[in-house]
Amino acid sequence: MSGSGVRGPGSGVPVGIVGDGVEDRGEVGDLQPHQTPDPGPRTSDGGRPGRCLILGCGVVGALVGNRLVDRGWTVVGSRRRPWARESGDPCPAFPVLAGSVLPVGPADAILVAANPGIRRGRDNGVAALVTAARHRWPTTRLVLVSTTSLYGDAEGGGVAEDGPLGQDPESLALRAIERAVEGHVDALVLRATALVGPTRTFARTRARAARLAGTPLTIKGDPDRPFSYLHDDDLADLAADALGGDLGTGILNAACPHRLTVRAYYQQAAEGPLEVLGDGSNQPRRWIDAGRLWAQRPAYSWRVLDGPTREG
Ligand SMILES: NC(=O)c1ccc[n+]([C@@H]2O[C@H](COP(=O)([O-])OP(=O)(O)OC[C@H]3O[C@@H](n4cnc5c(N)ncnc54)[C@H](OP(=O)(O)O)[C@@H]3O)[C@@H](O)[C@H]2O)c1
């Protein structure tokens, strides 16, 4: 991460938190090596605006689409229930169609940012959505937002793109979504780690409630295992650039260089003294090594949470 800029504490960056800070296991699978960026005509600042389709247009999709609109792109999104947008979620500055549908017409880039539902015991059909999009637009640039929750245990060490993946059914199903992309001529899978930002309130709500009640907060696994994260706006910057052709093809971890422990993550979310206990369950212990991404973004200013750094 040498040379990567960060936006430090007090920089006005929102510190909302998503999820419970626990990532689950992944599978062992064959990975596509990450390729060097396409030297073609697209540029990272969207210098060749086109038409982008965003499938599964929720929080991330809206943030990405709005960036593209600002860069002069024509954007059309789809999600199952556009009317279900939460009040604090970003408002898309482009049309969003209802349903698990593929918008008609040509496309210069496609973002799949649909939540798989797998970790919540559902299957939202994202693999089928990816497959349908590939068949409809077989040569169009395709970016899939995937998840680092595929990775298995690394005994507290870092996991790069070729790191060990878990083998539980959920991770296999998540990996199947990535496999649906493989073989596409121009595709990038962004494996995003835990997302933080103003709409991500689950852990913050839990942590504050425990602090106010004066009770310890019990979380899954070892509280002192590493916690990697990425701000929604950083993911949106990356995905927008990727849709413009930046960041190459294959699989790329997406995490900010700064990392905390899970304990520190909850404690900063509590915004005050909080005792954090582990429940003794076996959770993967690893941080997300996004060194390939950091090398491609040496001057990028990552949005970071407050807390002691655990880099290096
Ligand atoms: N949150 C995290 O910490 C985290 C971490 C790593 C990776 N990710 C990944 O980041 C991506 C985007 O996250 P997000 O926060 O933007 O999620 P989000 O706000 O829940 O948006 C996802 C959207 O996809 C829609 N969707 C799901 N299945 C669909 C389908 N088959 N057809 C059409 N739309 C479908 C959902 O439908 P509805 O309209 O019914 O809501 C929702 O609007 C997801 O792939 C997620 O797995 C998230």
C-alpha cells in the first residue's frame, strides 16, 4: 500500500457501518489471474461516455450510476423493487426499471451489483442474471460486484486473489456467481470487502445500544481478528472507473489499505466506551490483501474509519 493516500479521522468522512463485521467462509476454487489493464481507448475518468446498464441497482448501483451520469454517460438501472429504496439511500439520477429485467438496447458497459441473498438463506438469482446479461451483450464490458466473504481462514494473515476460499454451501453459491462471469471477453470481478458508509447502520446501531445500556456487546468469533473494509464511495469510484475500462479484467480484491480489528471496528462505531466479547465461534481470521488494486491506485485517497492502524 506504499504511497496510498488516506483520509484520516476527522476528515468529515461518514463512519456508518454495515453488517455484523463478520465474514463467513468461502470455497476452494480455480481463480482467473488478474490481467493488466486494457490499454484500449477507455480512460479512468470516463473519457468515452457511453450507455451503461446497472443490474441490481441498490445503494452501490445508485452511487456508481450517479458518477457515470456526472461523466456524461447514459445510465439505465433495474432492481426488483425500486419503490423499496430506504429513505437514507442514494437517489439515482437516472431511470431504474422494476423487476429482475434486462433493459433493452445496446450497452457499452454493464454493472451487476445485485445482492445475492445467499448469506441470508435466499438465492436472488444473480448467477442467472449474469448469464442472461452475457448472452444479451456478449462483448460488452461487464463488471460484477462480488464479495470477499468467499475467502476462508488464513490464521490472521492476508488473502490475495489466489487466497484460500471456503467450502461451505453459501461460499460455493457465491463462487458460482463469479463463475458465471468467467469466459466473458471483457469482465472484471470486484471482490468487495465489508462496506462502510452513511447507509450502513446495523453494527453502529448494535454498538451504540450496548454502550447506552452499559452492557458488553457479544460478536461472532475472535474480536481481535483483522477487519478489512471499504467505503461505499471508494467502491463506487472503483466501479465507475472499471466500467470505463480501467482496472483490467479477472478478479480484483477491493479493500482500503487501512484495517482495524473487529473489536476496534465496533468500538469506534459505538462512539464511546464499549466492551466487546467474542462468542467463541470459529470465524475466518484474515485481512484482505488488495495489493494489486493499491498498486494501480498509488495516489488514491481512501476514506478510512477512525482507529489504530493495522497495516503492514
Ligand atoms: N454490504 C456489504 O458489506 C457488502 C460487502 C461486500 C460486497 N457486497 C456486495 O455489493 C453489492 C451491492 O451491495 P448494495 O449494498 O448496493 O446492495 P443493495 O442496496 O441491497 O442493492 C442490491 C439490489 O439488487 C437487487 N437485486 C437482487 N437480486 C436481483 C435480481 N435478480 N434482479 C434485479 N435486482 C436484484 C435488490 O433488489 P430489491 O429491489 O428487491 O431490493 C437491490 O435493489 C452486492 O453484490 C453485495 O453482495 C456488499
